[in-house]
Amino acid sequence: MNVPVKRPACVLFDLDETLVRYDHDARVRTLAARVGVAPERIEAELFASGLERDSDLGRHDARGQAEVLARRLGVAVSLADCIAARAASMTPDAEVVALAREAARHASVAILSNNGLLVRDHLPTLCPALSPLFDGRVLCSAEFGIGKPEAAIFAHASARLGLTPDAILFVDDKRANADAAQAAGMRAHHHRGAAGLRAALMDHGFLENPGHAP
């Protein structure tokens, strides 16, 4: 006899390469074109320098990151430029977003991402397809000063969501992050595509079995 699985109270999704496809080159090209410098300079001053990583850990807010980058490049860089570039890098995975909407019929949904505050504060502009489903439900490494797969971020996320870890199903494309979430007490799914996610949601009671009436 099969024992029914208790449905999690929340499905916590990674962002890049889970809910959306992330195109790093598109982000670099868009920002370079908007501020009038070569893409190689954006790559060097925003990414290779560690500025993006520092922002991901909360050492700069979104406007502060733009100001530091402007000083390094010697050109004007606005928050709007950074938002436009990040938006250009994000293409929602329609199948995964549809599955998230299905899950949201039965539980809360949220995002936990290794990202700066730009993503948390401007998600509706960055990726309208994720709004309003995730509005106000975006948790970023920048808030906690620590990123996945460090164990503490999962404890912080659970506390912020007001849930025990075992009430959360965590979904991430990086196995190390999924494994760390599981070690922290969450249920976890290593995301490799919509078909696997559908099966995982079905296993956890979010979707009906094929051929069964809703």
C-alpha cells in the first residue's frame, strides 16, 4: 500500500537556468552598447573584477553597483542601464513557469537565487513572465551575505519563509545546491528540464497523475 506523500507548503525555485535561461553574453553586450564601451571592458570591470560577486553577497546594492562600475569605466552607468542589461539576459522557460503556476495552486512559491538586490527589487521589470507569481517572494544571497551551496542560506531562507526546512521543496539546476538543501533538511530536486520537474511535482502531490481527472 502506497503511503500518501505530505505535500510541501512551499516550492522554492532557483532563478537562472531553472525558471529562466540566462545569457551572460547578451547581458554584457547590452550594457556595453548602452554605456558606449567595448564588451571586453564590461566583462573585466563587472565580472572579472569581482564586482558582480560582491553585489551577490550584499556588499553593494543595485544603485551602488552601478556607481562603482561607472567609476571604473569612466562613463555614466545608470540603474536603468543595469536593469536593461539584466533583462536582456533572461528568457523565461515557459514550461517551467507553467509548472510553477500549477504548484502555486496548492502551496506558496518563492525564489532563492545567488544574486544581488537588483533581481529582488526589479523582478517585474526584469522578467514580466514571473510577475505577479513571485512578486515579493524573491530571496537573494545579497540579503544574507552568503550564497548557495552554503548551509546557512537554506536556514535563512526557511526562517524568512516562516517554515521548517522539511516543509520546503527546493529546485535548482546545480546538483551541489540541491544536495546542500537536502542536507539542510529540505526536500530537493536537481532540475534538468521540465519533464523531470513535472515528475518531481507529481511525486510531491502537486500534479495529478496522467489520465486522472483533476
